[in-house]
Amino acid sequence: MKAVLAYSGGLDTSVCVKLLQEKYGCEVITVTVDVGLDQEELHEVEEKARSLGVVEHYTIDAREEFARDYIFRAIKANANYEGYPLSTALARPLIAEKVVEIAKREGAEALAHGATGKGNDQFRFEAVFRTLAPEKRIIAPIREFNLTRKESISYAKKHGIAIPVDVDKPYSIDENLWGRSIEGGALEDPSFIPPEEIYEWTKLRRHEPELVDVEFAQGTPVKLNGKALPPVELIMEANRLAGEHGVGRIDMIEDRILGLKARENYECPAAALLITAHKALESLVLTRRELAFKAQVEAKWSELVYFGLWNEPLRLALDAFIEATQERVSGKVKVKMHNGSCAVVARESENALYSLEAVSFDDKSIDQRSVEGMLRYHSLQAEMYWRLPRE
């Protein structure tokens, strides 16, 4: 039986290669999807996969697709689940889709992943596997053998598998263009203060305030500080700019899909900068009712993506609404970054629903006396309620 494994080169997926070979009798094909990984690391991951005896390994460059079709959609949706800008969650459907494509090309009977039975990724991978390839068997070795992290480390050492973690530093790290997550080990204790060493993207390197101009065209970021950049380069530059000011560091208690509360640590500098700027521009060009309804849509969109339901028809329908609102979301936003903070200080758009004359206390284009009729009926029912006789 051929099995195609979503392979990161980390502890769990490396252990999965051997388990699939030894326990399931599989010929293993590994797939690593580049959604913003270090190029040297990608080379090392391929070499490691081949050293484990896989029959074939694929490295797929999906950075452009991830930026254009996933990250830019997330910006338009101001995607955020309980304070988390959906970095890992956003990439999983794309990775799973590429695994399915390779499995169909190779005629593989099974699809495999290295997710545990306690986390979110099992839902995200399998929701895509089941919608795009329901005829194929799904194998989840870590879950099916009920392995703990220590047991996986022990198994790796026993089989001579090089791993990037150990019992004293068993952190699980995932990163892509849109963010970096760090979890596991001592971090699982909410009372434990994370050591500075776990962070890489949000180390303070600039101590003076910096203004950054972000320009949008129909909800999509197109320029940083006046310079037009392609999607991948723009996101990488936003990560650099915001990260050097310590922007985008998140330490939170998150409600996982299973209902378990988990302590999660994230670095999402580009997401913090670009979503902050995008929301500010929307507040200038969308109506009060558009903003209120869109907030509900954003919450549901983010929940669907967090739960791995990228292929859910409702997500597609919500995207249609979001896209319609973005037609007028073009303009510039100036953001001030300093010591971990990211604050909007100015915004402008040709589509602004803002009148300086109308709102100014020094202008008479609106006759103040004309509001009296509206005031008369503004609280009419409450007024009638308070007139009712009381004991």
C-alpha cells in the first residue's frame, strides 16, 4: 500500500514515516509544502525524508498561492480566532490539498498526517482529505498508537531518527509566511513565563518609534512605505518591519476544536500590522451597518477556518459577501510602531464616508436645529414605558 504523508521534518512526521513502514507495511511518499519555510531547511527536510527510506519525496513551492488565495482572503476577513490571527490554521488546508494532489498522481491508497488526537490539525487535514478524496484511507499514526511526546522522542532515538527536540526542550514549532507558533513542554503550564529564546520574529531591534505607510487596493495590501511589492515579498517585509519593533507577539489561552483549553504562543508581526491597517481603512469607507454585519461574518469565517472547514460551502458564501465589501476598501493607512505596540495614526481614501465640514464644530453646513425632530422620536418607546403607572 502506498501512503502519502504530509511531512514537515519534525518529530511527529519523522516518527510517522517509520511507523507507516513498520506497522502498516506502507511504501511512504512524503510531501513538504513550502508556505514560507527557510530554503536551507527545505533542503534538509528532503534529505532527511530520503534517509528514512521514503520511495519518493516532493517539495512544493506554494508561497505565492498561499499569499494570494489564503493570506489576502484572511486580511479582507480581518481573520482572528479568540485573538489568534490564524497562521497555522490558514496553511493546513492548502498543505492537505497538495498532499491529495500527489496521492492521486501517484495512485496512492492512503493519506497520512502526524497530528495528535488532542490537537486541531487532525481536523484540518482530515476535513480536506475527506472532501477531496473520500475514497482514500486516512492514517494518523501518532493518534492511532496513542503516543505521548516523550514516547515519540524515545521511538525516534531507538530508530536513529534525527529530531529537532528533546525531553528538556520538547517545543513544537510551526511557521509559515503569516506566523509562527510555539507550544508544548513547559509552555503548556499557563503559569510558566516563556523564555525569550522561544521567540525569533519579534525580538526588539528598533527602539525608536517608526511610521509605516500601508496602501490597499480593494482590500488587498499592495504597497509598504510607497513601494509596490508582490504578495510574498510584501508579507515578508511586513514581518520584518513589525517584528523589529516586537509587534505581533501573542501569549493566549485558546479554545481548541475538541473543547480543551490550551496555552498557545504565536508570533504574527505581519498579521498584526496589516490587519490593524485594514480594519482602520474599512472604518473610513464602510457604512455603520456594513461594519456591524461584517464583524459577524468575520467571526464565523475565522471559526470555520480555525476548525479546518475551508471546503465548507458557508465559507465560500461568506467570501462572496466579504469580496463585495472590499470594492471600496482602497486607500492609505499610517501606522506607528514602537516597543511592541502597533497603532493607526492616520488614514485616507477617495471612498471615505467622511465629511470634515459636516463633522466640524466650526461649520454650519448642517443646521443643528434640524435634528430636533429626530430627537423627538429617538427614545419614544422608552419614554412611553416610563409613563406607565407603577405601584
